[in-house]
Amino acid sequence: MRTAALTIALITLASVAAAAPEPAALPPDAELEGAGARIGAIEIDCGSIFDESDPREDSLLYRTANRLHVDTRESTIRAQLLFASGDRYSRRVLAESERVLRQQRYLHEPQIQPVAWHDGVVDVRVQATDVWTTSPGVSVSRSGGTNRLGAEIEELNLFGRGKQLSAGYSTDVDRTSLGIAWRDPAVLGSRWTSEAAYTDSDDGSVWAVGVDRPFFAMDSHWSAGVSAAGGTQVEHRYALGERADAYRVDQRDFEIHRGWSMGLDGDWVRRWTAGFRYDSSKFEATPEEPPLAALPADRTLAYPYARYELLQDDFATSRNLDQIGRTEDLYFGTRLVAELGWAQPAFGADRSALVTSLGASRGYRLPHEQSVFVTAGWNGRFESDGLRDSLLSGGARYYWRVNDRSVLFVGLAVDHGQALDSDHELLLGGDSGLRGYPLRYQTGTSRALATIEARYFTDWYPFRLARVGAAVFADVGRTWGPSALDVPELGTLRDVGIGLRFGNTRSALGNVLHVDLAFPLDGDPSVKSMQFLLKTHKSF
């Protein structure tokens, strides 16, 4: 009897298993979108900093780091996604959400993929890896022949909620400072952001606060925000890399704005923004360093403004261009922006002026693993006596992937100023692209800089913490036009150099450490024959 019952039970289970439908194979994205599929379950899978299942990362040090780190909460990641359960499935929105997550410094290599398809519903998995977000310690950098020292503690994912809190000490060629800063990229899980900062220095103090709801996605329909900043500091003027004089500036800024958009229309987005901006700068001499030339003129600009922006939705991803071993988002679309403001004494300005700004950018895909990105912009003021503080800028970045490990980079930037406010003079030196020279070596109203760099990406991954690259480079640049201190023009300046690059992959800093030796080929006799540079940058 028992044998018969067991046999019947086994037959029944086998029949049920045979009748149960297997999970449907995932159709292509176009087919899912054409069928009107909806997003179902959204699974969040955020891995630890180190993968303990990998023998190379299964050590006491890495396990301890995983235990000490506060894991990112699922709600923190969900707050950044541009889709929710029940929304129409769209590969474009999933890709854009990946870009948004890549901007969050507490995550590494996020990926969003459909994983199951059933009954017109697509289940989606969001995968990412945590990074170390607490950064205590001492920092040292050197560029343009000067050192910068700092000590800080920074948490970029407070309690796993994506909030950022930092406090630190720094000293450089300009000042010694103590500061504290806060940033919340998702206030109460919303699209609103908030930030606040205060820095107390030996030459003054500065502060800033703001709340903003940006156009957080291509299909966003509105934005709004308000911000304010102010403080006093001493600014130094340089001649041939040497400090010449100084002045004190008292600055106050305020802005409020509201933006509208109809969202994504095909591949294009149009946005309109209206706002009010207050920008005041007042200058005075410092008794310790009397000015050797006229101080910048005080100015107060207060004006309502209107801005129009046209964006094309055209993105791509790559690796090993400006970063090492990280997914990079490349914008190939066309972007145009125009802004117009009208300053009047009735609004609090000290003059009448038409304040204008124009900008454009576009990327181009070229054959044979080549690409180029160009930008152009102009801003200035039309006042009663003509054009003031006018700056016309243009630039291009060219990349040629020679092979899997090598990239040729060429950069060009040109700026031409007319009747610039004297505190807006253009600088060129070791801290601004001309690596073989002292910082702020040349000044003027116009500037040009060209860089050519052969970049090499290795497979070396020491201690599973940083990826290593190398570069051979040459810089050519010059400034021209009058300067407040009448710095002599030295014509075109050139340098060559070599360097190592260390791409940070395990911490929220996400930067690239540059260790360079640069050799100037021109300049006055006071320039050292070699410059040693140690500095972190956002890119290669």
C-alpha cells in the first residue's frame, strides 16, 4: 500500500514538473520594447569591496576592509534609478541609469540588465560593487614647483546612504585652511540635492549653501534651485612664477532658478530656465603686500536671466581613454546653450549691462578607433562704453586607440579675452597644463595650449588596489596681451616629459595619481631644468 502511494506521488510530481513552463528566453531589447513590456521585479545586488571568493582577494587585509566598511543600502541605489516597477521597459533608460550610478562615487562598475521575461513583464537586476568611502590620512601634491599638504577625513557614503561629509586641513602656496563640507545627492530619497561648506583660512573665510533639483535625466520635465555663497580671501598675483603682490576680495553670490522642459522628443531635449543672479566682488589692498599695479575694479551684477539649452541624446561607453580600467561615458551628441541677462541698478547692480553667454559642444566618431570632441563658448557684457570682460574659448580633444594598450591623445585649448576684468586674467604654468614650468608663470588676456600624449595601459594591478599606466608627453603654450603687472611675454614655451599613472579602483576618490618628470625647453634662466609633479587628477 505504501509503495503504491509513493509511486502515485512521484508520478504526480513528475507530471507537475513537466507541465511547469520553463522561463522564457529573453527577447532582444527592440522586441521587448515593441511588445510594450513592463518592468517587474528590480533586484539590487551590491557586492563588497573585495571579492572573497577570488583567492587573490581572500586575505586578512581584504576581509577586514569588507567588515569595517558600511555596505551601500538598497534604498540608496534605488533612489538614483530612473525607472520603477510598472514602467515601460526601455534599454535607453536602463543605460542612462547606469550613467547616473557611475556618477555616484560610492559605487564601482554598475551594470543594469534584464534577467527574466514572463507574462509581458521583464525582471531587472542592478549590479554594482562597493568601494572604500572613508578616506582619512595625509595628502601631498606638487606642481609648478610648489607643494600642497593636507590632512582630512572624508566619508562619501555616510551610513551607506550616499551622503558625503568631510573635514580637513590644507596648506598651499596661497593659504592655510580648515574646512568642513556636506553634500546629500538624494534628500529624503528624492531628486533634490543639498550641499553646504565652510572654510576658515589664515587670510579669511568662505561659505556656500544650496539646494537644487536638477534636470536629472534626459526626460526630466523641470528643475529648480537656490544657492548662496560668500566670504573674503587674499588673492595673489604672480610674475614669471614668483609672487608679486596681493589684494583682498570680498565676494557675495546668490542665485535662484526654475527650469522647464517637454522632455525627450526623439533624440533631442529642449530646456528653458529663468532665474535671478547676484554677483558682487569688492577689492582692497592688503597692508602686508602693497599692490604693484591697479586693483581690479569693484563690480556688482544683479540681473534676471533666461537660458535655452538644446541637447542630443547620443552617448557611448569606452575604457582606457581618460581612466584606467573603468567604464567611461562619452558624449557624442550636440549641445547648444544660450543665456541672456539684463543687469540694472533697480535690481541692485552698480551698472547697466547686457550679460550674455553662449556655448556649444559635439563629439565625432571617426574611422579606425578614433574620436574627437570639440567645444566652443563665449561670454561677456555689453555696457555703455562697449564690450567688457569678453572671453571667446575653443577646444578639442582627439583620441586614437592605436591598440588594446595604447592611446594617442592630442588636446588643444585657445582663449581670447577682450577688456577682461583684471581679476579674470588668464594664467599658464605648471598648475594649468604647462607641466615643465612654475605655477602661474605667464599671464595675459589670451592663451593657447596644445598637448600631445602617448598613453600606455598595463595589466599591472598591484595589491589589487590600483591599475598602472604610463605616459610620454609634450606641451606647447603661450599667453599674450597686456597683464596688470606687465609680465614680460616670453613667446611660445615648450616642455617634454614622462610619467606614471595609478588609477584608483577601490576607493570613492576615483581619481588618477600622476607622477611626472617634466623638462622645460624654453623660458627665462630662473626656470629649473626639471620639474617633479605629484598630483591627483580626474583623468589620465
